[in-house]
Amino acid sequence: MIEISHHGATTGVTGSCHELTVDGAGILIDCGLFQGQEQGRGASASDLSVDFPIEHLRALVVTHVHIDHVGRIPYLLAAGFEGPILCSEPSAIMLPEILEDALKIGFTRDRDLIERVLDRIRERTVPLSYGQWHTVFDEADAQLNVRLQPAGHILGSAYVECDALSGQQRERVVFSGDLGAPHAPLLPEPTAPERADRLVIESTYGDRNHEDRATRRYRLKTVLENALADGGTVLVPAFSIGRTQELLYELESLIVEFGESPVMTEEGGDALNWNELEIVVDSPLAANFTRIYRQLKPFWDNEAQTLVQSGRHPLSFDQLTVIDDHDDHLKAVDYLARSHRPCVVLAGSGMCAGGRVVNYLKAMLSEPRNDVLFVGYQAAGTPGRDILEYGPSGGWVELDGERYEIRARIHQVGGYSAHAGRDDLIRFIQGIKRPPEEIRLVHGERRAKETLRGRLETIGYRRVLIPGG
């Protein structure tokens, strides 16, 4: 018997964890943290329990290294999981880095203990090349092979094809992980699998489409011109992997294109130009992954490869400053809050639930000359969602137990989301030559899943399920 079950990402977009079993032997697809109010768990993700049987699990397959897909791996190991961790080659490099940060924040500051956990993860990790089948088990009448294909979400992201055999029943089950939007910087867009009898697919933006690249680039340019005109700071709550690197890529391209173009100050004084706009990455983790992205250029798309060959450095350019030291971070917050130096700051974390971005928000939210630019999904119950909802009406947000008035301008440029939009998801599904017999929608809020299900049923897909709904 071939069965699918879900241990997360059924009531929201985080906590990804799915299971495929063949005659009682199984694999997990991801094991991530919950964030925000999903599953009734707080934004601190304090409930890290692995509350399902694991003795029969033969492997963990990681689609990509965002924390909501991998954050519970140390707890899975602590619960007794002894199988391999299968992932793409870039993910194998990045996985210990992201989990080291997660362990320091949510588990322990004991360096020796952290290193022991990371060593176990490195020992268990098995890098797989895209497009190559890997046998998980082959026993009597039960067999399971998996194959990773590029998902275009972040570097190393993959969707998982599972070829399962149970007696005379053979089935192809596909888990999408998170799918990327087309025309995103740095990464090629995903191509649909040749076959999927059952498809488990994300629905984060199942109820809306993103702006096209030209539109979002124009909107980004407009926000940055505001900063040049009034000497404000554009604060971008940054996800360390994916969005940060894509934004740096776009910022470099804008500076190259408009470098000497003047922008008048708000008072009509001396014009500033784009070359005077400073870009700051104030997140050690984001800076580390930007370095790794540079090392993994062979996995970039053709457009990015061409830029590099022409002598451009889209992730390392003159206006870019990286802040690692915490004291330097505090000095930067104080300086930018007092000065009128136009600046773009990318600071973690992406949903404003902690990290260095919180100090910037406390210092800058009350100033109308500043801007907050959201480029990623904001889960319910996070400060980021509250700022998005209440900021435009001059509301307030609670940060570290205190209320802060929101007077800064609030923007959301959805086109920089690393997730596929509604039509992108439908196009991916329609790209499967033989329509799936069953589609399961996960990783989305209720409205997004219901909207996507309605659209899929309208165009002829008969069995579209919402697990846990």
C-alpha cells in the first residue's frame, strides 16, 4: 500500500513535514519549524516536538534549507531517527549553516553540543545530483526511488519525484516543496515533471499572482528614489537565503543602469545620484549565504552567468557594506536613525519576529522619511503581518513587549517573493502530460487553498484535496 500523510503545513505555510510510506516503510519530505500562529504555536516556535512515529522511516528528503522546512531536523535526530538526509548538492553545503544558526537561537549556546549535532547532520547528509534516481529501499515487493528536480525557489531547492512500487501497484508521487516564480533573478524557473499520479503542491499564493519582473523592478526603483530624495532608510526585513541575494542582484542592476542619474532632494537642494545610495546587509547569516551563493555560480541561471562573464559582480559591488559585529550593528542603527544618509538596509529576520531588524524597526518606524519594504510572505501572528495590516492606517505594532507607532511608509512588492503565484502553480500542474489523479494542496492559508482548488476544479481536475481542512 502506498500512503501519504502530513505532519505540518496543512493549516498554514510553515512547519513543512510530509510522509510517504510503501508497505509500512517510509520517508519524510522535510521537517520544518512552525512560525507565527500556525498550529497554535507561537512565533518563537517553542513547540519543537516530533510527535509522530519514526521507527519505520528510512530517509529524510530535504527540498530546500529554509528554516520552516529543516528547522526540526535536530529534534528528529534526538528522537532517534537514524536514516540518511537526502538533498541537492547546494543544499548539502548550506544545511549545516542554517541549522547552526537555528540551534544557537532556539536550542543551546553550548558550542561543543552544537558541533556534535552538526557533525551528525554532516555525516548523515547525502548530496544528490538533479535528475538522477536514487534508491531508498528495494525489498521483496516494496521499492522506493527518489529523484530531485530544480524548483527555482532558492539555490539548491528541489521538488521530489517518488517512484513507488507496492506489489503490482506502481505510482509516481511528487512533492513540490516550494516552487519559485518565473523570471526570478539568479535561478532558472522550474519545469513540470513528466508524470505525477499524485501531486502534493504548495499553495502559498494560490489566491493571487505576482507582479511581473519589469513592474516590480519599477516599484523597487520608486521606493529607492524616495530614499534618495528625503535621506531616509529603506528597511527590508530579509530572509537570509533567496530574497536577500535576489534583491542584491536587482539593486546592483539599478545602480549600474541609473548610477549617474540625479534625484532631487525633498527640499529641492543638490541632487543626489544612485551611486550615493549605500546598501547594507546587516545579518551575519544572510552575509554568509551570499558568500555561498557566490561560490555556487555554476547553479545560477544563464542571465546571471552572462553578467559574471561580462565583468559584473551582482552579489559583490562597491556600494555594498556587510555588518557582522553586533556593536557595529548598534552603531549603524543609531547613525541611520539620526542622519539623513540615503540607505537600504537588509536585516534579518524576514517576518520581523526577532533578529537585528527589530532594532531598526524600533528606531525608525516612527519617522515618515523611512520606508519598510516587504518582499516575502508574512505569516499570521508575526510582527511583519501586523506592520503590513496596520501600518498604512498609522497603527502600531508590538515589538519586544512595547508598542511602536508606525509612521514610516509601508510597501509590499510581491514580485520578489520566492514562491510561485497562482497562475504559475496552475501552469506547473498543467505541464504534467497526464493529469494527476489526485492533487493535495498544502503550504497555504485557507483562502489561498480554497481559491486554488476552485480554479483547478474549474479547468477539469476532479480530485483536489485540502489535507487537514
